[in-house]
Amino acid sequence: MKAIPPSESLIEYPSDFPIKVMGPTHDAFAPTILEVVLKHDPTCHEGKIESRPSAKGNFTGLTVIVRAISREQLDALYTELSGHPMVKIVM
């Protein structure tokens, strides 16, 4: 992926950045996602995660606020979350 100069980035670093993650409802979903996020943002904690069930309760949506320090960090986090077997969608 071509590097974007900081002057052309839509995100200022460092900043708090929301990431939305959706997957099947499971007791371990939020703790598992937090484990993945902690690899990329060691400052993250349960208080930075908001959880919402889907209308039928089959899926859970999480909004995780990460401390973004670079595009590379966000790209790596998105890649790992997208490849996780519990995750259906990352936005």
C-alpha cells in the first residue's frame, strides 16, 4: 500500500479512533477482541469498549476506541481483526 504523507491524511496522529467490530454473540467475543486490540494499543481497556446486540441477538457489535498513533498501526489492527475467525465485519 502506498504511504500517505501526513499532510494528506484525514486522521491526525495521535488520536482516539473508533473501530466497529461485529461478530456472533458469544460470551468470549468482547474479551477476545480486546486481546487482539491490546497487541496494537496497550492502553486499551474494557472501559473503551461499547457493546450492542443485534435486533435478534444473534450478533454483537462492538465499538472500540483505540489510541491511533500511525496509519501502519491502524492497518495492522484492521488486518488482524478482519482475519479473526470470530469477526464478521470491521469498520
